[in-house]
Amino acid sequence: MELPAPLRQGVDGLLDKVALPALKQAAKTLSERYRAELRDGRLHMAEDMAVKAYLATRLPATYAAVRASLEALSDARPDFRPRSLLDIGAGPGTMLWATADAWPDLEEAVLVEASAAVRKVGQSLAAGAVAARVRWIAGDATIDLDDLKPADLVSAAYVLDEIAPASLPKLVDRLWRFTCDTLLIVEPGTPAGWQRILAARTQLVEAGAHVSAPCPHDAPCPLMPPDWCHFCRRVARSRLHRLAKEADVPWEDEKYIYLAASRHPAVRAARVIAPPRGGSGKAVLKLCRPDGSAGERLFSKRDGELFKAARRADWGDRLAESDT
């Protein structure tokens, strides 16, 4: 998965002639802050160089995770056509670009972002390139949401990990109250990220939400630690990306976990929740099923069309309920 061409061109223009040593140091600092999940009151991208480091090293991966999450939502809710977006902790507009790509008829978007440096870059990238009416708001996700209007799609991508755990239930409640149709939360695909998603999932189901994706049910998650639910997207690294991260391989795997909670039921189908395993005449898929269970299933040539579908299925894909 790659960035949309206008976004990629805009990023390339912003990164042109950036001093590589400064970019490397900013990328290293940014990575350390994200990995440590620091909540020290400082913004991860308060300065211009930190924003450029994000564009070079993190934007392609976060875009891929967000876009894949929206694709899963669209598959589960083919009737969903959001006209409005409210994105909390918008960064440089990653969710805006992914949503506009998934649903070109998006009419308006309100993006809330605390960092002035990030807002400036996001506005520059989207100007004249995104058809929807876009309004940027300076605001903190935990304290500046009172005057916002509800939207069809409300989102918070890679945001919960930056907020104190004690503040998360109140934030999730606020996000749900703003949601006309669907709330999408995306987090790093770590055990800690999964736990945050599980807590939000429980809270939202208790509030009456229907889980659209990735879960094919509203029952308690059947997975138990040390196992955890997450997905993965392989992302191509640009030359500057490799140089900034001092990486040799031309790609990286972005692991993520997401939750789409809706006010309307979704089409239920089992989901592949681990990399498929195959062999001569067989395929083994780990599935989360609509009945609330999870486990592996062996498909063989004797299963006919089911076997063909299983051989084509990838990590994160759905299988029709009748197939399982």
C-alpha cells in the first residue's frame, strides 16, 4: 500500500533539501518517544523537524494501517457512505487522506490537532488536493472537544497510546457521543495497544454499539494473553526513509490493531487473525468466528470452493460465514 500520489508529491516537496543528520536525529527521538509511549506532557511533534521526521518515517506506515482499517470497515458495512468526518488527534491529516480515498464523496472533515507545527503541514498538504471541505481546529483530545459537532465517521488513530489511561474512558465516551454512525479507533499492534482496544470495545458494546470490524461478534474477545489480536501491512520505504532510519531493507511491516464500532449492525463473517499457513493441498487459517469463538481450521482440497477461498485469504481478511 502506498500514499496517494498527491500526498506523496506534497511530502516529497516538504522534505526536499532537508538536512539528513538533523532528520536522522529527529527520527530517532520520535521513534524512542513512540516506543516508550511517553506521556510527559510534551507533544511528540511540537517542532518542525519532528514533523518532517514523521512524514519521512511514520506517515506511510500509519496511512497503510488506517487505510486497511477503513477497507475492513467498508467490507463489513458496504452500506456505509460517510459524508462527514471528525478526526481527533489528526496529525498531518492521515485519516483525512485515507477516508477521502476510501469514500471520494466525503463532503466535510473537521480535524482536531494540538500541534501548531503539524496543523500547518497538514493544511499545506491538503490544500487544493482534497475535495472535501476541511476545517482544522487547535485542540487537545482530552479537554477541547465540547463545541464539536457530530459526524458520520469519528476517528482517533494512534491517539489512545498518548493519553493517560485514567482519561481514556471519558474520551471514548465523548467520541461515541459525537458518532452519528461509526467510530474508528486505530492503535499500534502491540499487546498494550490491544488492551486499550479491548477496554474501548467493552465500553462501547455496553453503550449499545455494534462491532463492525475486526471482530465478527459483540461477545467478549476469545483470545487470551500471551496471544493478542493484531494485523500487519507491509510498507515500501523510500530512499529518504531508509536513510533516516539507517535501514537496509526496502520495506517495513506495520503492525496495528483497530476497532470499528457502529450504531448499525454489520455483515457478520469470520476473520483471519494470524498469518495463514499452507502446504501441499492444504491451508490452515486461524479464525475469529461470528459465534464468539476463535481457533484454527484446516482446509483441504476436499473442501472444494472453500479450499480455494482459504488459499486466497490473507491475514486480516474475512471469509463468508457460510464458508466456515
